[in-house]
Amino acid sequence: MTPSTSDLSAATKAIADNQRLLIIPHANVDPDGLGSALACYLLFQALGKDVTVVCPDTLPESLRFLPGFSNLTEDLQEAQQFVITINLKDGVEVDKLRYAVEDHKVNIIVVPKKGKVQPQDISLGDGGKPYDLIVAVDTADLPLFGSLYAEHVDLFTGVPVLNIDHHISNTRYGQLQLIDPTAASATEVLYSWFTQNPGWRELLTEDIATLLLTGLITDTRSFQNPNTTPRSLEIAAELLDFGARQQEIIQNIYKTKPLSTLKIWGRALNRIQMDAKAGIVWSLVSRDDLAEMGATSKETHGILDELISTIPNADVHVLFTELEEGGLKASMRSSSAIDVSALAGQTYGGGGHPQAAGFRVAAFENFDLQVIECVQKLKQGMETQRAAAEQSRSQQQIPVPPSAGTSSPSKNTVASGTGAEGDGKKQTPKKDTGSLGATDVVKELTD
Ligand SMILES: [Mn+2]
């Protein structure tokens, strides 16, 4: 599953062979995505490349402390350049160039100083693609680039893509891939790659080390998540040797929260509700709460993690946020006993990953009542999933007599669950557990 030596050398060669590089993390970027993008930016620039780094949709002001932040742009400047060429071979000299727009037409007026421009001297062609290579970081699928992808689909088909990621759900888009689902963060994948190349190793500055450590710290929630491996800890130690400024990261990520955020977290934690029998924990933040605390719905990021660490013994954790623009957003996390992606899809047409998903409800009269209705539906869906799982297990275990009854095997291990932050290893390995940086998956999905 980890990138092979040939994957690594193909990626290195792609950087060596291409000059104009475009680096992009996912929309609604998190510290791992942005840390990865900026680390690439600084290293490739040190290698003498022309590097553009774009942060799709919104620049997260809270990450302004990251080295290289001021080099970020929010959108591509020019997706396409169309070039009109005038051949000056026959001694023609151009004095002036003007253009006039009329009737949905652009007239380009060429005034020669010497000689005469003939129609046959003019050739048309698109100026080629503005980039030689796209380096995509921390992004499991192309649509997660948000409007950057939606508005420039042709760019992604015309320019080769190097896809660097650690999500097990990565769709393996792009011509080149460095995907390591055992890595705790995308920056961990980058670290292994960067340090493999002796010439690059020397270019790892304190700034680059700080960026790489930022992704590792945040995607493991300070090494608390089960995706933290001995390798992650080793890399963290090596990054400190490279001069990574750990205190600066901790100070900016964990100790700098606006008062409005703390207040809204407090409100949500106060409102925690639980149905222990059904195995579901939820909380809600209304539009009135947001207005009262002077907070935005974006600041509810992170509350879900708090819910999970507050009450870990549930199969499903949900945070309902009433949105400023109307409607509600539900963000869900689950233990491996429940597939919340399927649950979101079946109940409200949402989606995501098996252990991290979300849905929206566009319109309702009363937020509180709507939340009750949602919880009700989710509980029914959970029951259906459990019954189906139970049935397929008993069929697998007792293959011969269909009338032998259900011997409800291993009910406890599954139904009690361990919470998404728990030790997933006790349970049957399922598609999407364990190595995920669950925090960043939720961020990708639910905004
Ligand atoms: Mn990540």
C-alpha cells in the first residue's frame, strides 16, 4: 500500500522534468492540506521551479502563521491563454496594438511602423497550458477541490497530475500517485518522499519542517488518534531535529480560539443528548445561538471531536448546525459498527465515508423539531443496518441449515462499538477505519 520505489522516483522525475508547477490542497482546507501545499511550494521553489500555490475557495485566516501563507492565491489567474501570433519575418515592425470590444467581438488592431501585415502572417493557437504539472495534496477525489475543479475541469484533463495523499478512500486520480493510507497525514507522505532524495534533504528548512509537523500534529489530534503509528512519532522527532517550531504550532492551532468559538462550543457541549440504547449522541447549534455568540457556522468545526471525546461509547455522533443561509447541516462520525455514509444516503441523500459523513436538510419550519425528526430517522436506519449485519453474520457462520435460527454471534463486540476515537482494531476490519485522519475527513465532507 505504501508508495513503491518506482512511484517515488517517478514523482521525483516529474518534478525534475517540469518547470511550471501548480500546487493545490482540497477546498475548506485544513492544516494538513495547507501545510502540505506550502511545504511543496517552499521546497520546489528552492529547487528553482516556477510554483503557484492555490488555496481553493477560502483562505483560512487562522492558519496565517504558516510559513509561506502570503504566497497563497485563491484562484487560478488564467486558466487559458489564447495567443494570436503575427509573423514579422518580412521586415514588418509593429508600432501600436489596440483592441476594441463591440457586438460581442474583440477587434485587435495592429498598427505597423514599417511594412504591411498580411492575413497569412497571422497564426492562431492556444498558448498552451499555463502549468506543466499539478501537484495535488491531501485530497481524496477531484471534486474536493471545490470550485477550482468545477470551473477548470479542462485543466485537470490537460495537465498531468501528481496525486499525493494518505486517505484510504483516494480514488487514485492522476497520472502519478504517492498514496500511503498507513501515513497519519499527507505531510508524513511528503516527509518520506522529500528525505529520500539526498539533494532535497539539504533543502529542508525550519519553515518546511514546521509545515510538515503542523499536518502531522493536527491530523493525529496531537498524536491522540489511532492513526498515530511508531513511524509518525519517529517522523515528528526527526522534524524537530530539522528545526520544526512545535510550540509555534501548538500555540496557533490549539491555544488561539476566538471567544465566539469557545462560547459556541460551550453551548453545544451543554446541549449534548444521548440515546444510550440506540448508541447515538448528538448536539445542535441553532442560528440564534450563532447570532447570540457572534459566531459563524464555520466555528462549529471541532465540536464533533469534542462530542466524541466527551462520550466515546456510542456508535454514532452527530452535530446539527442550523445554517445562516437557511437549512441545516448534519456532520456524523461513527464506529465501524455503523456505516454513516450509507445512513446519510438512505435518510437524507447525504454521503461521505463509512465512518465520517454528512447530510443537509434544505427547509423546515422549526429547527428543534427537525432535529428530533432527523434523530428518529437515523435511529431507524441504524437499527436496519444492525439487523442486516446480524443476518449476514449468522448466514456466514451457519451456512447449511437455513432454519437453524439466528445464533446472534458476537453481538456485543459490534453493537457496543468503541466510538470513532476508540481502538478500531478490536473490531472486524472494515473498509475505512484505522488509518484515516478522521478529523480531516469530516472537514472535507461536511462543509
Ligand atoms: Mn490529511
